[in-house]
Amino acid sequence: MHVDIVPIGELSGAVKREASAGLRAVYDCDVTVHDEQSVPAGAYDAKRNQHRAEEFIELAGRVGSGEKNIAITAKDLFYRRRNYVFGLAYLDGNGSVISTYRLQTSSDGGFSEKSASEIFGDRVRKEVVHEIGHTMGLEHCDNNRCVMNFSPTVREVDIKEQNLCGTCQRSVL
Ligand SMILES: [Zn+2]
Ligand SMILES: [Zn+2]
């Protein structure tokens, strides 16, 4: 499998490296990083001061050269009625997105000795692995250590591991 990472708006090299490493480690796939794309003009909702996640997915699917493509942005994203999303993907689609905006918070629930930058890097890896999992047909998993667990807060992201649980692994790998 080939996954193309599509940076949308300015994105640090560290985020691109973490995302690539996370995907390679879990899916053993080829990963490329696309040229930076500008933020789609129609994606911004002025009333919410947030961007619509769907338009980032659409852009990644359109310009990405992978079988699966994942947009990564520092913009704050929302989807329908949810106040915010860390990421979004459609089941079995070829496009997906994650936002680093709300992953930067230093809160880690106090159970980790890791530095803020390590915690942030782990969150980026988990989120890209999670969204690509959806594009491969995986739904949310009840196992709270599994990367496919639904994690609406950074605390829940921090609790889960970067890997698929055995059950999820058997259904896609
Ligand atoms: Zn999910
Ligand atoms: Zn699982």
C-alpha cells in the first residue's frame, strides 16, 4: 500500500516525520509527503472560526498520489454537529484528514513522564494511524488500548497505543 501525506497550510517537518513513521510502523506501507497545498478557500466557517473537515478530505483525495491519502493541517476542524474533530475519514474511502490544532495541548492526564513534544508526536502518529484505519474499512474498536478506539479528548488519545489490537489487525493486515 502507498499512503501520500498531503500537508495543507504550513506544517512543521516534525509533524510530517512523525506521521510517516507511524504509518510505516503499523501498516508497513510506502509513505510519501506531497507538496504543501493551500487551505481550500471554501472550507472556512467564519461564524465558528473553524474549518470544515470534509473539504480537506476532498482535497487530499483529489491531489494525493497514494491508494490512501491523508491531509494534515494545523487548522482547527469541525464536522457537522461536533464541536471539533482531531481527524475524519470515510470508511473505505481514499481520503482522510487530521488536525494538529487540538493535539498540542500539554495536558496528558498526569500519567506520562514524556516531554510535551514526545506526547504531541505520539498523538500525531495515533491520529494518522486511526484515520487510515477507517479508510481501510476499520470501524471504532471497543478496546481502549487499540488505536481504533474512539478518542474525543487528548486524554483518551494518550491512553491508547499506536497499534491496532489483534482483532483489528486480523481484519486488515
Ligand atoms: Zn474514528
Ligand atoms: Zn481494535
